[in-house]
Amino acid sequence: MSDLPDTDFTQRFIFDERDVRGELVCLENSYARVLDKHPYPQPVAQLLGELMAAASLLVGTLKFDGLLILQARSDGPVPLLMVECSSEREIRGIARYDGEALGADAGLQELMPDGVLALTIDPRRGQRYQGIVELNGKDLAESFTNYFVMSEQLGTRFWLNADGNRARGMLLQQLPVDRQPDADERADSWAHVATLAGTLTREEHLGLDNETVLHRLYHDDAVRLFDIQPLQFRCSCSRERSGSALVSLGVDDAKALVDEHGGQIEIDCQFCNERYRFDAADVEQLFAGGGVDAPSDTRH
């Protein structure tokens, strides 16, 4: 089952007469696939959907070849939110939560008090980058906006919404000086587009298509909307990667682990719940250099 471009995509837009660009994201199928893997309560599903939307917006904005990882951590009822999105626009996500401590109408600060947000770019080549800020906004959108205030010179604003069925996001970002060389004019222009974006209601954001959203907000501006860029859910786990994890333990520890577990090791993917099984014959084959296609009947 693959995601359809008309349900899961980002879409860029630009203001012809302003030094401002934007990005919109719509997630339905990939969001549903993530929620299908775990029975998340509504407040957790909402936060995870918002983080998926943020990751999708960033992948559409940042230039890199590799993996973008967003992690929000706290000591509260939701200790972890994590989303990975590759430069190939394949996305997966997971959350950890304490069901007994969740409040029905709790917001970010109640669910993740004293939290931190980490943004990591893990390129296939080159140096890994990570930035960390406090989760000090009233919601994830404000926290991401604050992150860019701390780390970027150009203004950047986020709007994120999710309801367990759809996840939506919008990003506005100032561009380098071009159409508006006057500093005051640039500041007024940025305030104008950001203020109008702030009038978009949650219901409108979740329910309207991108063309309608932009017309609703900026019908007096010259705005160009570009082609959609599809995204899809895909988990990067595999039997090969699980086998590599066993090899990293060393032959003695791997064999001991098999014995401790009654002759078979089970490695579960936290993201998609896939299970990979390895017995003594599999381990022997791994360390003999034969790969994961061992001659046992217990392979996944």
C-alpha cells in the first residue's frame, strides 16, 4: 500500500511582490499508517501529527541528502515524540506516553513540561548537525518558531494542526533582500503576512485545500502556488539492519543472547511493530559472513 500524492504532500508558494516564501503540508495516509501501529490516545496522536507536519515542512525547506530527525523529550506524561523524514520524503513516527497521567484537554506544557526539542540532520556524507532548544511555546508550532528565532537570521513562523485523521502545517519564511530593499518595508511586509496567517482557524486549516487557504488569507496578494511534492510512510527497519545490530554485539555475546532467550532472539521495531527472529543457525550464518538469509525456518 503506497500513499497517494493527493493526500500526502508538501506544496511551496511564494509572494511575487514580497521577500517571503511559504510551505504547506497535508498528511492523511501516512499519518493514519503511523497511528495504525500504536493505539495512541487523542492528545498524543495530535502532538505526533503536528510533529510529523513540522518534519515534512522542514524537509521541504532544508537542503540535505539523508535523514531529518525531530525529537521532543520531557519528564511529563509524554516523555518522547520522535519523527524521522528522509530526503526521499519517507516519514515515520513514534510516541511514548503514560496513559494514566494524560489529561483530556491537556496542552503541550501539561503533557511535556520542561521539555526539549532536538532537530538533527544526519547526512549520508558530511557532518551530522544537531540543534536543541527548550519546548517553551504554548504549542509545538510556537516552539518551532522559537527554535528558528534562536538559530536563524531570517524570520520563520509555523502553524501546525492535527486531529487524529489529518495533519496540516504551514510555514512562512523571510527571503534574503530582493524585491523589498527597504528595511521598514520588509518588516511591515513580514508582519502583514504573518498576521493574516494567524487568522486561519484550526477548522479551516484542517478542512480546506491549499488553494482555498491561500485565497482565504492572501486574496489581495500576488501568490504563486507550486506543484505538490509527495510524501509517504515507510519504515526503514529491515532484517538486514537487525542482523547488523546483532553482529555489533560480537559473536560470543550474540550466541549468549540466543541461549538466554531459549534459542531464539526477537528484535522488534519500535516504529512499525515489525518483528525479526534469529535463532542459533541464523547467528552462525551472520558471523560466517553469509548474511541474514540463513537456512532456518524462523526468519521473519
